[in-house]
Amino acid sequence: MTVHLRPLRIAAHVELVSLVVMLANLATAHLKPVSSLAGPIHGCAYLFVVIATWRLTSATTTTKAVAVLPGIGGLLALRRLGRPGGTGHRTEDSVPPRGTAPFGAAPDQR
């Protein structure tokens, strides 16, 4: 069984970027249209990250708890899921491209 982490990865990045936009807007001009757009985007991305992480059967309790952190929790959860002991499954995103060798290994000679 493969676990697709791509939607989780996209949502985690959207969550972080939207938080940075909201904080930058708060620190500078504090424009109402920017707040009205970035707030709901951040909230939806945050909820998606939390729910998607909690639905993964291979996510540990610590990984699920880390996902609840606003802003950076999704990226930290992805980092924990990408560790060798983080999941019991290989993901589509973690499989290296065909014909590449790991760092320090000699490439295939054909």
C-alpha cells in the first residue's frame, strides 16, 4: 500500500506561506483585504494538515501532536513521516528517480 503525501505537503506549504503573509501584513500596512483572504486560506490549510495527518494510520502519536502546531506543524509532521522509522510504508514521493544512486554510491554502469 502506498501513502500519498503530496496533498499534505502542498497544504503544509500553503499553511506556512499564508501565516507569513498574515504576519507581514500585520507588521506593515495591515490591509483588510489581505487579512480577509489570507486568514481563511491559512485556516483551511491548517485544518487540512491536521486532519490529513491524523488520518494516516502510520503516523505516531508524536507526529499527530506536532501537526497541531500552527504554521510549521505540517512541515514538522512531514519531516517525521519521512524518517526511516516514521512510517511503515514507502511513499511515492520518497522513491528516488530511476537511474539515480544514493549519495556516496556509485551510479549503475550500463
